[in-house]
Amino acid sequence: MSGSASPPTFKPSPGMTLLLSGSAGILGWLPVHPFDVLKIRMQLNAEGGGTKLYKNSVDAVAKIFKTEGLWGLYSGLSAGITRQATYTTLRGGLYQILRDRYTVPGANPTVAVKLGCGLTSGAIASVVCCPVEVSLVRMQADGRLPVAERRGYTNVFNALYRIAKEEGILTCWRGSTPTVARAMVVNMVQFGSYDQAKEVLMAMTPLKGVGLHFSASLISGFTYSAASLPFDIAKTRMQNQKTPAGEIPQYRNIFQTMWRIGSLEGPLSLWKGFWPYFGRGGGHSIFMFLWLEQLKLLAHRAGTYAL
């Protein structure tokens, strides 16, 4: 995509917008999946003040590699790809469709439009895709459990089937409140800050092309990682917990979960695993937006997408 500051003068196809968003999400996810596994393991480390399995992120990588092999860093990959094919397709595609819908032709979208479209598209996508999110968290966390306690899902479809059969269909939406809250924050900050950073950089620097897209996506990735990590930790704890029949879950809602984590493990534990989270979130932002811009350009040259 060109670094030109000229805004679009007509709307691209919604179907192509969704397709390009999902494709960019999948391609951007492949190199950062190990960071997501590491993020999950670190968020569950010393859960509730229990045993600390990993000293730090480097120690976690070494132990995962030693006990589970290289594939341990790619556990849950099928769920990760499915998540991108559904969640990122919807959140990224809907953001762009809504942004173009509520932007005056020939003008740049306002900050309010960017933020509002990010909130809305993130909420819709997260509600639809919550079952895949639950499967992803469980598959990535499985390797940290003793062999006898592992769930042993073979792929995302097996996970979805077993969760619904063994724990009830509503379990597929466990942690939906923090999932939706996190998605709204992530989408608002990630897409809104990317568009805003790109607009400012285009006006104030000579950056264009890949350099412009890289710089804007780096700003976006860091901003959204810092803003959304507490929601992500709460979501992870709620989705991973096992609650015996008749007992009250230790994590009941997003605010109670955050309070419990902060009380038992310290306030900074809400940003536990920040660097792997940034590696995952910032890395995915960079790769996703770089791919998205290039895919848009290729589609435009092929006559199937309007820039």
C-alpha cells in the first residue's frame, strides 16, 4: 500500500476486506505463536500463590523445550490458526467496513470513529469466537499439567466437542466477559492507534511504504499490549480453571478475578509475562499489518480491491 496521505474515495468490497483481514491474521500469527504459548504459561505460573514452575520467560522456554520438545512451543497451533481465521477476520474486517461506512468520503476518519469502530467490531468478533479462544487457552496450558491431569485435546475441533460434551455447551463461553472486554480494548487500541499513528507519521515524517507500516504497527503493538494485558490475564485464568461439580469457581467475573490475582500475587502480577505478551501482541501487530498492507496492494493491482 502506498504511503500517500490521500484517503480512499470509494469503499472496497466487504467480502474482500474480510478475506484480506483473515489472511493477514493467519500469516502474521505463524511466527508469533510460541510467544502466545509462553504468555499463557507465564500467566498461569504460581497461580493463586502456588508453586512457581518457571523463574522467568527464558527459564520457561528452556523447560518447555526440555520436557515437551520444540512442538511444545507450538501447542494449540490448530486453535490459534482457527482463531485467526474467525476472530481476526471478523474484528479486522468489520473495523475497516465500519470505519469506511462512518467516514465522510474524501476525508480521514476521526479519532472517535476509529475508537468506536474498534470497540464495536472487537465485541462482535469476541462473542462469536469465544469457544475457539477457550480451546486455545486449554490446549496451550495442557503441557504444564502432570500427565494424569492433562486434557489431551488432539486438535481444536476435538477440544470444542469434548468441552461441550463433558462440561456443557455454555463452558465454551466461559470467561466471555473478560474476553469481550479484552477484545474491545485490544481492537480499539490496536486498529485505532495503528491508523492514527500512520496518519501522524505520514504528516510529520518522510516515512512511506514498509517503513511507515512497520513504525505504525510497532506503536500499535506496544500500546495495546500495555492496555490489554490485565484483561488477558483475567480471561486466561477464568477459561483455564477447573471447577468440580457443586463448587464455586475461584474466578467468577473479570473484576473479582483481577482483584484476586492482585491480592494473592501482587498488583504487578496483572502484567505478568508482559514481554512474551508484547512479543506475541507486538509481533503479531507488525506481521499482520505488514501482510495486510501488502495483500491490499496485491489485490488492488489485480483489480479486486479499492485502496
